[in-house]
Amino acid sequence: MKKRFKLYVDSSRYAVGACLMQESGGRDPVVAYASKLLTGSQMNWITKQDGISEIECWGVVWATRKFRCYLDKREFDVFTDHQALTWVFSAGTGNAKLARHYYGAC
């Protein structure tokens, strides 16, 4: 049986960070770390009503793409401190940008 991956993602006004771990007998050793500074236009998202949700969602999409070689065609768990993303990924959203990020991750 393949060991399950865990992807931890956190975003801020300026950057996105991710940590990929893999289950291993009660301990989850780190496989890789990644971070990326946001571009000027991405930093402008924060001033909008759903801005932080857009940045957090984009961070999850970016991290899954970054670690695609590990995660492709495998089930994995995503952890984020942004509670609204659980709603976005389970119920959908009326925000077009969030929807594009979501469908871009699939």
C-alpha cells in the first residue's frame, strides 16, 4: 500500500508556503518545502471582498501543481488554516476567480 501524502499550505499578503509530508508509521517526515512570493497583481487581490480566500485558494492550487510529480493520480490530504476553503471545495462558490482556481486544480 502506498503511503499517503499530506500537503500543508499557508498564504499571506506577500507569499505562499507549502510543506509536503508523507505518512510513515506515526511520524510524517518532510518530503519537500516550497514558497513563492506573490506578484503585484496577486497582492492586489487582498483589497477585494474575497481577496484572502482567493489568495489561499490560489496557494493550494499552486502547491498541488508544484508537487505534481508526487501527487499526480494519488489521493492526498490538504491542510490549510483558512476555514472558508472547506466551503469552496465542498459546496462551490459564486466567485468566478475561486471557481477557476478550483477547476484548475482538478
